[in-house]
Amino acid sequence: MPIYEYKCEDCQHTFEKLVQQSTLPQCPQCKSTNLEKQFSTFATGSNVSGGGATADAMPGCPTCGIPGGTCGLN
């Protein structure tokens, strides 16, 4: 199940929700279904094991600044 970020159009509350495809999410604060799905980014795991470099430690793209230089704009 994917996690989506939403903003309630009625009370302006923002929240994350695990959503099955057939489920209509509700705002946990006011129970409204008048929601706007927000643009969200994915998270990468932290460097817990000590092996390898994280994206934060890699130089950014000279064009857009994205860590790791993987945007393809350069």
C-alpha cells in the first residue's frame, strides 16, 4: 500500500495516509473527504550500516543541485 500526502480543503490540515486503491481517505481532523493529494518525494534509507555513500554526501548536479547529480539536465 502506498503512502500519500493530503491537504484537507475544508480545514487545511495536512497528513499522510496509507491508502488501498479502493479506499476513499478522510481527513483525520474533520473527517472531510474534500482532499487534495500533495506532491511527495520518496525517502532513502540512512547510512545505518556504514557502507556506501548517501546522496547527501555526493556532490549535487551543477544544473539543478539534486544530490548525486542524477537529474539528467547536465
